[in-house]
Amino acid sequence: MSDKTFDQNVVGSQFNLSLTINNVSVSPVNVNSSVLREWIFDQIVTYECTFMDTGTFVELSPLYDECPVQIEFSKNGDLDKVKMDMVINAWEIERVDADDGSLYIIHFIAFQKTTDYFYPIRFRPFSNQGSSDALQFVCQESEIDFVLEDSSNDNQTWIQSNVCNYAFTKHLMARAFIRPEDLPLFYFNRHNQAVYSSLSYKTNSKPKFLAINNDHAFMDNGNDTTIAKIKEQIGKDSETLFYRTGITYKNLSPILNKMNGYGIDFTYFDHTNFFDYSLNFPYAPLSKFENKNKNNVGKYTNGITYNSLSKNVHENYLLAKSQNLYLKQSFFGNYLQITINPNMNINIGDKIDVLIYDNLGRLLNGTPNVDAVNSGEYLVGGISHDIKKDGLYSMILTLFRNGTNQSNLTNILFEGNLVNP
């Protein structure tokens, strides 16, 4: 939608959208799909768009590598807008028949605009610095705001050896260390920020929102007085997220457990002695049970031989490499996806409380009860801002935790097989 006049008969959150490519405006009417994605393991924000074109961006002003893109959108014309400068990274063009000739369907993927982030390659040391210090310097150089939530404890001489800044951030985060049994996090968000944090910092924070399943509130377009009254009875927008009934669970823990999740055993030589170190600690900060079969705990699934420990690296260097791999695959092995009425106050890394209603109660008694197994606290690991041609804007949240909670029923059998940290 290109103006601030909204159709009150259309249910769902509508939007304002402004899109320009190489300083040429694209009419929102021609945009089939606009999706901005944030991810807790991505050191860049991505944008994907499909639109119809009569020939402007093919025959007059064709797309090119790092072609500039500006996007701006908001929910229902709100003053709080998402504004980002992007650069095109890849695209495809399809020419199709139309009533009066032909049209082009253009699909492109763009990255958040940065300065000297993907090139050039560099060779330089970061002497006596922690990973958070080195990353702060890289962000300043790339013109990205750096936000420090938890400091690293891994001072050494980090060497950026003939790689670009983006590749260097990946190298650092695989070896970064904050504390035992914790995972350093580093991600970019839609606010043009690079956030350095930790999994314990995020999971120990207070829940920012309560997410409630209510299809009426989810379809609020800001103009329906009946829906407004329903929302007033449920909760305020500043405290409550409203998601629709359709949700998705995906669990890869059984696969990841077989790779690293049941334990990593690593050995190394420090030029004097050989050391054998084992990682198999339980970790379920947001749930009662962990997604592991207790009969397999201690049956190590990955053995790593690091050979000798360099004198240059920090004292927890090899522990960090193994621990980061173990925790990343242990905690982020399964997720829940919910679609919410957009709320601009939700961010990557927020902890929220999700209220899920069961299906058995509805079938047996006609009234659903709280699903105690799957309800509870989750970490927001992904946000997809999804704008469709039908005029609606929704947010898809990917929520993580690595386990379940206690059932209200006493005869649940599976709980006896799960790890209870």
C-alpha cells in the first residue's frame, strides 16, 4: 500500500511500503512479496523481494552487483518504521505473457549495506584483545553500530589472515569464549546494530512478552472496534503478542545428538602433557526436560584430536571451539514457529513466554486447556517480516529452546526417558 488510507473491511495488519532500486521507485502495487529476515547466527540482515516490472529494471536501468536498494515499511502507517539500506547480491528475471504483451517477474536477494565488509581481504593482528574487542573494531570499520551485552574472556593475538571482515567474524565466533558452559552470540539486526552477547545473558533475562493464541487479535487491522475490545480484555500490545492458531514445530535434535549432542571428547598436547577433556553437561535453561534420551548420555558421539595447543591462543581456546559446537547444536536443535500480528518492539534475542492451548482438552471436553508440555519460555532466534500482495503484513518468529516442560497429566510415559537437568 502506498498511502496512509487503509481498507477497514480488510482484516489483518496492513502496511506502508516504500521500495526504491537504484533511486528508482517501485510501486507497492507491483510488489508480490517483500521479506526482511533477521537471524541470531547471521552477521548480516537479508532481504528478498519479488515484483512485476514492465522493463524499467531490465531494459532501462538494469540491476547490477551491489545495486542500491532502500526499503521502508511500517504496520498500518505507524510512525515506528523499519528503514534499511541494502545492496543486491543475486537476482533472477522471468519474462511472462500478459494481456497487453509481456511483463518481467524480478526476484532478488539483497544484503544489509556495509562498508568494506565482504572485501577487501586483510592480513593484520589484533594484539592482546578479546573477541568482542576485535569485533567492535570490525563493526566500526564496516559502519555498523556495535552493542556489547556480555564481554568476552579470551584475550590473545587474533590474526585476520587473508580473509574479509565477514569471514573473520565467523572465524572469531567459532573460537570466542566468555565462560564455561556458555555460548557467545554475535548477530546483526534491523536497527543496523551488531550485538555481542551470550546464551546465558539471553536466557537469564526476563520475558519481554507473553504470546497468546487469538485469531481475532492476530487479524487486527487497527480499525475494528470489536477486535480492539477483545484485545483490551486479553492484554496490551506493549506486553502481549497475538499469534494465529497455525504453528509449526521442527525437531532436529535426534540428528544433532548423534553428531555432538550426547558429548564431545577432545584431546590436545600443550608441549608438555597430553590432556583429555570431555563435554557432556546437561543444558536446558528454558525447560524442565532436555531433548536427549537419558539412556544415551555419556555415550560420546564426537572425538576431536587437536594435536598441540599453540602458545599464542587464550587458555580456553580449544575448550571454546568444542563447547561452542556442543551448545549450538544442543540448544538450537529444535524450534517453534509462530506468526504474530506485527509488533515493532520484538527483537532478535528477546525471551518471551508462549501460551499454547492443547488439542486433547478440546476434543475430550470441548474446552482447550493449557498445553503445559510445550508452553513456557522461548528465545527469539529469527524474525521474518513478511509483506504479501494481498495487502497484509505479518511477522514470523522462530523460537528456540531445547526441551519440554512437565505435563499436567500423571500418566505421560515419555518424560521418563528425557534428561532432567
